[in-house]
Amino acid sequence: MEQTHSQWYIGAPNGVILCINRRNGCELSGELYHSYSAAATEFSDLGQMTLLMEKLYDVLQFPHVGTNERSFFEQNKPYMQRQERTKVMSDDQLLQKHGDIGTFIVRVQHRQNSSWQGRITWMEEDKTIQFRSVWEMVKLIENAVDTVSMSEDGEQPTWTE
């Protein structure tokens, strides 16, 4: 029986493919791909991954950030100016990328309340779930690759919701 992969789509200019390739204790590392570079961007842990993704979203100015950084000092932030980016990889090319441990399609729809909201698809299981924060997205990734045990209070997000 042929699998249809109904949840496999990018669907937004800021769609990212996360390829989890290594696990060192609780730390997950791998590569992320987006349409604006043919080369992978490596990350050594999920914290670095989120910073790299946030920088991409800042450059694209999409999704628009709901909470602006405040400062009493003039700051020169050239990366905050909109830069036109040309897609160099198609959605089909992005969807061909896979991690050794797990692969996820991340579609951040909003950056509100100093966090992200969107949808994440676990490609190996063809499951999609919404997340309400960066923390929740990270916990879903960790849960999918079996690095986190369920907390006692059951508050941790899971793919079975």
C-alpha cells in the first residue's frame, strides 16, 4: 500500500525542515534547511536551532514579530532591515531532506507573546500538531525522538493529543 504523506507540505515562505541527526545524552543536533539556501545550516543543540530560525524570520520579517525589542540606546541592527531573498530550493527539494533520527517540517505562523505559534509535522509518522510556544515545539521534537520521559503532571505536549 502506497503512503500518501498527506501532512508533507511547506506551505509558507518561512517553512523549515529540521533534520535531527545525533543525540548526545539529552542534546539533539542536526541540520536545518529552508528555501533560501541550498546548503544545510548545522546546529549543535535545540537552543542554537531556535536562534538560527529566529534570525531567519527576522531577515524575512515573516511572520511579523508581535513584541518588539525595547532599548534606551540606538542600536544598529542591519539584519532587522528587510532583505529580499530569492528561493534557491523548491518545496519538493526541501521535502527530500531527512534526518538520521527524525525529520520535522516547522511552519511558524505567528511570533506573538515573545514566542512562536504554528504547526510541526513529524515526517516519519506523517503526524501534524499545533504548538503554542517555542518550548512546546522543542518538547514535541524531544518527545518524538524519545529523549524526554513524560513529566509527572502530564503537562508535557505529546503527539497523541
